[in-house]
Amino acid sequence: MNNELLGYITTRVFEGPTYLGGILIVDKKGIPIEFKYVEPIKPSKLQTLLYGNTMDRYIRVESVGIPLVDAVERKPAILFIREEPFLEESKWSFPIISISRYKGEVLSNLGDFKELEIGEYIVKIDSNLPVRVRVDKRYREKLQELVSLLIEIGQNFDIMEPFTRLEEAIKFIWREQRKS
């Protein structure tokens, strides 16, 4: 991985409910390159009635995720997510990977991976617990290449840590906007 960038995206739901999301683009050492966020989105009662149980997915993907990814000037080589509905969005030329630490089975060697179910794997990428990885169906045949990239990232920084920074930034924005 040369100068490729990594993207992290998340959406938080605050009281109301009010949605606020952000995207953080980092370099291969985890240093921030770009950050964008959406203004808080509070669905009306009528929208809640009309969208029903599709509201959460619609806001996370259509109102937060897609606009944020489209807005960043420096597109990532990989976009890491936590919200599963976003995994279904495959309009970009880079893989979208759902990633989390896996507290189950332990893998011994760096690079070991095991398929849990179709499109879902656990991968040993660093000295921490393995990561649980779900990939878009277009990238399943490139799993070995993705595992190599994940290992390279894992050797440079904690692959999960940018999510913490991103979530803290979103909480900060929420608190600041509530003050005004």
C-alpha cells in the first residue's frame, strides 16, 4: 500500500432521534488527511410514519453515508464501516469493509483467516484480537489481497482506533451545536 488512503465512516443517533455522521480519511500511518460531517438530521413525525422501519437505513445510507463519501476530495482505497446497511452500497470503485474486533476464536499466525459465513471472515492482522470482516460481494474473490492490505495497516497502527477518534469528534460537534 503506497500512498493509499483509508476511510472511516460512522453515524451516531442522539436523542430526538437526531442523526449525525462523519467520515475520516487517514493515511497509511493513521494520520488524518480529511474530515467531513453532516449537520444533524432530525426526521419529522410524518417522515417517521412514512418511512417506518426503513428510516434508520435510509438516513444512515442516503442522507449521511453517500453524501459524505461523495463530498471527500481524497477518496479512500478502502472504506471501513460499522453500520451494516452501508455495506450494501457499492457504487464506488473501492471496497467497503465492515470491521470490528472479534472476541471469539483466536487465530495463531499473522495472516490467518477463517470464513464464518459467506462474506464474513475473522482475520489475524496484528497482535490484538482478530478482526471480524464483512466484505461487499464484488470483493470476496479478492480476499487474499484485502487480507494483505489489512495486515499492512495493522502493522502501522490499530486499525480500529480511528473509529474512536471519529466518534469523539461527532460527540464534540453534537455538544457544541447543542450549546448554540
